[in-house]
Amino acid sequence: MKTHRLQGMHLATLLFLSGCTAALQSNSSGESGCNASEISISDYRSNSHPHTWTAKCRDKTYQCSGSDMLKQQGASCRQVSD
């Protein structure tokens, strides 16, 4: 029973993160000039306010932040490398 509960928690976490990743990609796309499907997300930190993450697209890296990742607004990204 304990194993099933643990697997369920992992599945719920993965589902949440996949939805969160799509929102982060969408929020980053307007700031980077890339389509959301071109963006990879890493280093997401929800324990800070605002939330922070790294977005990569077309060989460029952006450091992004935003206060509400479920909205299509409010993200800010700055290019940190080519």
C-alpha cells in the first residue's frame, strides 16, 4: 500500500511539473522571441519570490522570473549567454 501511495505522489508531481513547464515555456516565449515549443526549461525554483528559472532557445540562455506562472503575463527574462 505504501508503494502505491509513493508512486501516486510521484505521478502527481510529474503531472504538475509538466503543466508548470508548459506555462514557463509560454511565459518565456514572449520575452525571448522564441516559440514556446523551442524553449527548454531548467533550474526552476519555486521557493523564491518571484519564481526563477532558466530558459534555453536557439543557443541562447535566459534567466527568467515571474510571480504567477499560471498566467500568460508577468514574466521577465534577460539573456545571459549566446
